[in-house]
Amino acid sequence: MMEWKDIESAPRDGTAMLLACPYNGRVCFYIGGWHLGLNIWAKGFFMTKIFPDHMQGWFSHWMPLPPPPKEQPHD
């Protein structure tokens, strides 16, 4: 079973992961990772949503992504 890990232990090598962000009494989840070129956390990898420096503390935990589903044969 995968468990949440503190954001300080997250890899900063561009690995895609699940990120948890507490916000307004809830927790939001994003697929993202550390953007190597900009040295910031980014959600998504099409660079449509980048978190600026003042928001870097928003992510509190991370978890590796689960393995993809096994390919199913098509009829």
C-alpha cells in the first residue's frame, strides 16, 4: 500500500507524482512534479499551471503514481 510522504522528501528530478495541497479546509490533489528548468513545483506537464515562488509551500505531501492499468485486448 502506498502512503503519503512529506513534501520535503519528494524527488526533484522531474518525476511525475501525486501532490496534495491543503486549501480552504479541503485537500486538493494534482499530478505534477518538480520542473527542472524553472526549479519550481508544477502541476501538469504542459506548463499551463505553474506555481510561483509565493505558492511553493502549498504542497504538503506527495505519493508516487500507481502503475498504469494493464492493456486490455480490443475486440
